[in-house]
Amino acid sequence: MATTAQWYGQAPGLIMSARWLAQDLRAILMKNTYVPDTDNHLRYTDISAQELAAGGGYTVGGKSFTAKAASYDAAANEMNLQGADISWGPGATFTVRYAVIYEADTTDKFLWGLVDFGADQPVASGTFTLDWATNILAVSQGPAV
């Protein structure tokens, strides 16, 4: 008889949502020269050299998420992490390709997620908004192991 193990539906999401709600999580913007490596980039220090430089309406270290919440979607077996949109501007002038979500208030500053815009996003004396629609990140139960 084969042995399998799996998470209870809400367990992974509950673990992540507790950290989501308790930590200062931020979004930073990345240059178009950044090469994402979701297997090996673990901490802010692994990617900080490719963050946008200060200026043009951007501040190094990014902006904190506000209005954070978490909700469980039983049909999809996932915990959805939500927060308010984040904007830079008006008057922002820069070009960005990626956004990264990370823990700003921990020693390790762990990376949580990557947003790939698919192409360079230039902003000229305007406002750049990370519009999260409904969910910022979803934590799935995953397959049985």
C-alpha cells in the first residue's frame, strides 16, 4: 500500500496568511535588466542591485501593503492574500519590468512573489499603479506527496 501525505485545505494558507497579516510586506520595482530566478533568489539582498534607483518618484525599498486581508476559497483550495493597490506618482518618471513582494521587517527579508508585466512599463510624469484586482497572491494546497 502506497503512503501519501497532504496538507489540509487551509493549513498552508493559514501559515502564509498569518505572516502576510503580521509582517511589513512591500512591493519594490525592478529594472528591465533583472533576470528573475524564482528557484535561487530567496532574499532582498539577492535582487537589490536590480531594484530601480531612487529618483523619478521612486524610493528604494518600495512601498508597504496596506489594508491587508486573507480569505479562503474552498472550491479552489487556496488562501487568497489581498491588499490595497500601490501607486507611485503623480509625477513619476521611470521604466519598470517587474515588481517583487518581500518581507521588509525581518532580518532575512525573504522574497514572496514576482509580478512580470510582460514588457517594459514606461511612466513619464505620471502615476504607476500596481492594481491587484482581487488577489495579490494565492496559496494553494498543492498535490499529495
